[in-house]
Amino acid sequence: MQLDRFELADIHHPSALARKLHGLLGPLTSAVPILDIARALDIADVRLDRFDGFEGMLLTDRVRSAGCILANISKGQRRARFTVAHELGHFLMERHQLSDTAGFRCATGDMRETREGRREQRQESQANRFAIELLAPAYLMASRLSDEPDLRDAQRLRDHLDVSLEACLRRMIECRSEALAAVWSHEGRVRYFVRGAAFPYVSCRRGDPVPTMSAACRAIARGAVGFTTFREAHAFAWTGRSDLDLHEQTRIANNGHAVTLLWAEMPDAEDDDDGGLAELGMPGFR
């Protein structure tokens, strides 16, 4: 694979950087060859192994003359592919300041970072944005998306893109026009959630039980591995609001883990006359 790193110079926005790189790659029909891409862009070595204390590491100097990427494979090949893309983002975004004397050292929480506050948070958020847009470009997702939202699409994307189910679901929520959110749980208790820009406030907190009035709670209690169908949900139980239509679908795994997709149909603006204050935002879970 031949890539000219000079073509990517002075691109500091992660989405623009990922799009430019895909322009250099040309159309793909299968999973993005992230290891080959990294090596073609002056990453001298990519090592996938089991490491303690970090998810990924980029060994480089301040001017990025060359680099070496270490990616923890203990959570699976797909997670490691995302880690490689994340570290490549640090390498290519030259304004990122080294977080370690030898380069960048990224922990598990950094791989979910979305905040833009402190410099370190902003850099991790940008590396994550670059990674998901590089590994899951919209054109490779299109053929795997159904006419309406479906958790099965995330599983099809996982297999097609060789990226984790979680990353694919997050990307699907971003790319679809519907008001969607996803809630991850373990043994009936909420771990964290993400929501699209159009979805209302989610009232669950980390550690809360999955709402007892929800179909997700009943499906988790049964423990049958697989997907439920979309069912009407109690909007108040998930959002603290009763003025919208809400549906939910859950995927049950065989290890106590589950994820629930929420699909809201928002009331028309002219009908929303309660005079309430706009939401102040959602808590960030790491």
C-alpha cells in the first residue's frame, strides 16, 4: 500500500482527516485495512499483544518523525483495531501534545472519551472521532442499514467492518436521522448510555436498575440470548417525559450483558407548549 503522509499535513479536524485519508485510499468493499494503513503512514511497527495498564500506546517523538503502536488485544481483535486507529489519529494530528515522555499512553476510558474540555480530553475525543470515521465510513455502512432502526444492523456492521458491536451501534446512532439512544447494562443494571442529538434526556444513571416497566427488564429477566422486536415503551420510565412515543429493542448476550436501543418520536414543536426549561445535558459516562 502506497500513501503519502504529506497529503494529510495541516489537516487538524479528525473528521476531515478521515475523509481525506479515504479519498487517498479509494473505494473499499470490505473492512478498512488499518494495519496496512498505519504502516504506510510511517508507523514502523504495530504490535498487538496483551498488555497491563493501558489499551494503546503510541511511541513517537514530538515531530512525529516515525512511530510504533502497541494495542492491547485482551478485549478482542476488533477492539484492538479501534485502538490502532485511535493511536494513528494521535500520530497524524500534529497539534496533539505528547501525554508521555515517549509518546501517548491511552487507558480504557480514553477509548470512550467524547468531552472537549481539558486538552487531554479533547485530544482523546478527537482521536476517537478519527478512529470511528476511518473504520466505519458512511458509504461502507449504507448497504447494511435497514429502512428502519434495528439492533441487528449493528451486528451486521460489526461483521462487515470488523469493528466492535458497541462502536458500530454508536456510529449507527450518529448516522441515522431518527431520534435514537442506546443503553448498555449488565445483570440488569445500567452501565452507560449514548444518545443521538435529537434524542431527549435519558433519566437512567450508572448503577440504576433497568426500568422495571420496560420490555428490556422482562427480556433480561428471561435471559434468552438474542434480539427482541421493537415494542412500545413507557417513555417516562426511560426519559422522565410522557409527551413522546417511545419504542425499545434489546439484544441479550450470554454473559449478563445487554444493550437496549430506544427510538423516540418527538412531539411537533407547535404542540410542545409546556413552557419547561430546556434540558441542561446528559452526564458523561466513562
